[in-house]
Amino acid sequence: MNLNLCVLEGDGIGPEIVKEAVRVLRAVCGARGVGLSLDYALLGGAAIDRTGVPLPDETVEKCRAAQAVLLGAVGGPKWDSLPSGLRPEKGLLGIRSALGLYANLRPATIFPALRAASPLRDEIVGAGVDIMVVRELTGDVYFGEHSRFERDGVLHGRDIMGYSVPEIERIARVAFGLARRRDRRVTSVDKANVLETSRVWRETVTRVAEEFPDVALTHLYVDNAAMQLVRDPAQFDVLVTGNLFGDILSDEASMISGSIGMLASASLGDGPFGLYEPIHGSAPDIAGQGKANPLATILSAAMMLRYTFDLPELAGAVEQAVSDALGTARTPDIRGDGLPVWTTEQMGGFVAQRAAELLA
Ligand code: NAD
Ligand code: IPM
Ligand code: MN
């Protein structure tokens, strides 16, 4: 067996964290005699600097030729004043859309070793938190028309929010399908008390739920959902929502785990192909200092092994190695509890070696 990956390092801490995830992939593949072919391509600011655009055609072609994509993060102050269509973030949205990756799975769990590192009290997270945020990724206000115009001498900005029924149906089916393999509960999050988009969302999710009579569906408004996530995160199993609300709620959910540097994601379409990336950004404030936590990217690589390549044993070894690492040391983003503080490379090196040992 050979895994064909396209690797997009991106900007800021992107190259540092991707390097460690690749190291871990090499270690587990090596331990099991699985081949690994990597094709690097440009995305975001790195692509703008080299080619003038955030998503070169060659990058789309290389991604399409691969079985899965591993991505760091894009963006940074250097490119913030570029026109909207030429910003690094536009490249990220473009590659998700070009590859048809409408379902973004963002698991928010807490490793037992990090219970004391969560800002939430032990009574709240102690019994365990295991939320799967299912974020719609190729629609919503992100992909509506963006414009600015002047009326009566006053500048306006406008972004159109909208969802079609088929777009909602397919993401709802992903959420209900996942719930069947978990605790059979789906919470759909919207703003149906205000937004027409959300009313269509709620009606459609309710209708799709009839195909899944064994799964319990509840609806929450997004403001209440944001509050419930910190009040009692253990109440959630699968949480399905649109692109914008999912972006915000998944960063919020990440803190339950102790750090945004822990949260992985998989972006999927209709087949096994997927793009795997941490939920955090390029962290320009710590780039190049060896301080970045590579675990979100390493855990994204584990999701790749599980979802695209159906290699649960390799994925499990990576996850166990991460768990062991957190009992041994921490990167500076996580409350340390007196444990040694490691650099990005030390953390990646430990996980790679430990995962390989677990498979030996
Ligand atoms: P960010 O996620 O990059 O950083 C927020 C804070 O979390 C910073 O203090 C950062 O140091 C810290 N942080 C993030 N990841 C970390 C890690 N792995 N280890 C340790 N600390 C970490 O968000 P931001 O500052 O709002 O955005 C910075 C840039 O990243 C912007 O250009 C933004 O558009 C971009 N961005 C990209 C992605 C992506 O590529 N998927 C996601 C979010 C933001
Ligand atoms: C994420 C990021 C992106 C998003 C930005 C950088 C376009 O915040 O992946 O969560 O909003 O999807
Ligand atoms: Mn985000």
C-alpha cells in the first residue's frame, strides 16, 4: 500500500507544524511497511509571494492527483492589505470549494492528561467531553456575493448569506450518519429566530431527521449554543451548523481541550478523498520560534489515516502517542502542571518515536 499526499505548508507556523506531522506519518508508515509519497504545493501567502495568486492552478491539480491533502495554515499581516480576492484566506476557501469538500469534521475532545489544563472546572469536563462539530464548509455567507457600495455618500459593506436545500440536506446526512456511530444525538445550531437562511436550514434538517428515526435531534440558537458549550459541554454529541457559526463555535469548543493547538479537522466530500488541517491559523505571533503546538496537525494526520486510508490501527497509535506525550511534557500554549516545556520539534519527535514503538 502507498499513500499519495499533497502537502500544503502555508504560512506562519504552517511549515513548522506540517514538518512534525509528516515526521509522524513517516514513522507510522515505516513501522507498517506502508509507502508514503509527498508532493508539496503552494497555498496562501507563500503562493502569493511566488506566483502572485493565493491558489495557483498547479496546486489544485496536485491536490486532485493525490488521495489526500495535508495542510498547515495560511495568512499573516504581510498580506492583510491585499484586495480581498488576492488574500491568502481566499486561497484556502478556493481549495475547499474546488475539491468539493463540504463537510468539515472538527472533533472537540479532552485528553485525560489535559483535564487540569482546560479553563473549565473539573466538575464540568471531568466526566469527559466528546463533541463532533460538523461544519458546512462550502456555502453560507462565506460564498455569497461580497460587495461594497456607496449610497448617499455613505460607504456600505455587504455579504450575502444563503443556503440551498440540497446543500443543507447533504451536510445534515453527514451529521446524522456520524451520530449513528456515536451517541445518536444531533444538535443543529442556527439563528432561525432572525434569519431566513436559518429557517430553511431548520426545516430541512428536521425533514432529513425523518430518515434517521434512531437519532435524536434538537435545535439551538447559536447564541444559546455558545453559552451551553461552556456551561455543560458534555451535553453535546454531534453538533451540525453552517459555515460561519461552525467556524466560531469550533474555536470556542477548542478551549475545552486546553488549547486551540489541540484541535484537528477533516474536510470531506462524497468519497474517501479529504483535506486535513488543524482548526487554528498561522499564528504569526509565534512563527519561527519553535513554540507552536504541532499536535492539532498531527491529530489531523491521524484523522487522514482513519477517514481516507481506513488505517485505524495507525491512527490509534498516533492518538495514543499524543496522549503519552501530554503526560510527559507540554508546548507553551498548554498549562504545564510542572511538566517540562518542549519545542515544536521535541513534541513531534516524541510522538513519532512513540507511535512507531506502539506499532512495533
Ligand atoms: P490563530 O489561530 O492563528 O491564532 C490565535 C492565537 O492562538 C494566537 O495567539 C496564536 O499564537 C495561538 N495559536 C494558534 N495555533 C497555535 C498552535 N498550534 N500552537 C500554539 N499557539 C497557537 O488566529 P488569528 O491570530 O486570528 O489568525 C492569524 C492568521 O491565520 C490570519 O491571517 C488568519 O486569517 C489565519 N487563519 C488561517 C486559518 C487556516 O489556515 N485554516 C485558520 C484561522 C486563521
Ligand atoms: C478556519 C479559518 C478559515 C475559515 C479562514 C482563515 C478563512 O478560520 O479554517 O477555521 O474561516 O474557514
Ligand atoms: Mn477558524
